[in-house]
Amino acid sequence: MQAARGAPGEVLIVTGMSGAGRSTVANALEDLDWYVVDNLPPRMLRPLLDLTERAGGAVPKVAVVVDVRGRSLFGDLPEAMRSLQADGQVRVVFLDASDAVLVRRFEAVRRPHPLQADGTILDGIRRERERLTPLREAADVVIDTSTYNVHQLSIRTVELFGEEGAARHTVTLMSFGFKYGLPTDVDLVADMRFLPNPFWNEELRPLTGEDPSVREYVLGQEGAREFLDAYAAALRPVLAGYERENKRHSVVAVGCTGGKHRSVVMARELAARLGELPGVAVRVTHRDLGRE
């Protein structure tokens, strides 16, 4: 599930796997003018919420980082989280990454995992994952940071929790290349490899989907415009349903072989069509543009 953007009076719990990027998200939220509290004991969540309510508009958005550094106190988080979620008072973002990526990150900083004790880093990761599974399942948004660097995770945080005016739903159109792997934290995936590849045109090969000549070539292919019209029409009831279910942000991935030509053009064209919908804000990002 995805979380809503920051709104006045919102309290956000940031948790997840050690090494998955909690500090990066906390810093990005601070840059967005959230009041961030790090390593708060879960039992203090309710008093903190009461304090922010008494403060009125002085502390409009609060983010609380809670994780296994709290040792035995961390065990109180699931119950506290369920209680506050049931009251509609908090949202929860869970940061995750693959075991292999987490091991590499711990090795890079030469620090032990907080739960590894006398075992290995991987032992600590497995213990933590077992403890956090219920929290992951109950989170409002899960971000898999396996393929993100620090800057990309910061951008993703801004996309999810930055202000978006009166928009009721924000959709990110992400172009990507299948040869670099499927993106992990997306809601829908569209495959543009049914269109001829501009790569085989010597004049177009060095250009990208941002170039007008590539756009003209891609949109001139049989089925291109028909797909755009049909897919945009199919997404309208999906986005409306997301809004009804209080899902405030979604990601639609548009892929081609290398993420350079077809997917870039089609992502922008879809964004133009979806941007016409009332209450919908649209962002475009190109995950793999520039890798070739």
C-alpha cells in the first residue's frame, strides 16, 4: 500500500529494516518541514500525539522513527501502532530491502547489525525480518530501497510526502528498461516492447525519448496511439478506486528494452492524458534514462 502526502496534523511512523534507509527518509522529511523524532519508545507515541494536538498548528506534521534500536521497548510498537491506526491518527511507512543489499550496506559502513549478537550480519537481518513481518503487513506504505541510492530515496520520499496542493491522488509515471530489472515498488506495469525499437534506426539510436524526432517515430507506429487512449481510459476507474480506498499515491511503470526510447515517450504521453483528470496530480520519472 502507498501512503498519503503530508497533511496538517498528520503523524507518520517510520520503521523498517536496519540499513534500508530510515535515516535518509527522516532527513528528507525534515527538509519537507516535518518535525522528526528519532528512536522514540513506542509507549511515547500516544503522549506525543496528545502533545501535537495541544500545540495546534505549531507542529503541523510529525514523523517518528521507531526501530529495533529500542531493544525490548520496540516490542510495544505493534500494539501501539494498531491502536493509533484504528483511530485514524497515524500512518506507517515501512522501509525494506533484500537481504543481499542489506548485507552489502552493513559491510560498507563496517558496523554490526543491531541484532546479530555473536552471529553474522545475515543472522541479524533474519532475526529482524522475523520480528518485523507483522509491521510490514500492517504498513500504509512499503518502500523497497534495494535499487535506490541516497538521492533516489530522498526523491521518492518527496514524491510520497511532499505537498501537492488540492490533488486527491498523485500518480507517478516511471519509465524503465526491462534489461535492468523490473521496478519493485510499483502498482502497475505496462510493456512497450510491442512497438518497433528506435534503437535499430541509426539516426534515432543516440537520441532519447525526450527528443521530438523519437517521439514522432514512436507515436507514428501502428498501435501506439490506440494503446495510449485505451490504457489511459483503463486507468481512470483504477485511480478513482484508489482514491475511494484512501490510496493517495500510485506508481505506473512503463517499460521497454533499455528505458531510453519507447518507454520515455509513452510515459510522458500517458502523463499528459492522466493529467487532465480532476483531482489527479501527475509526476514523470525516468529510472534508467542515461544508463546506455
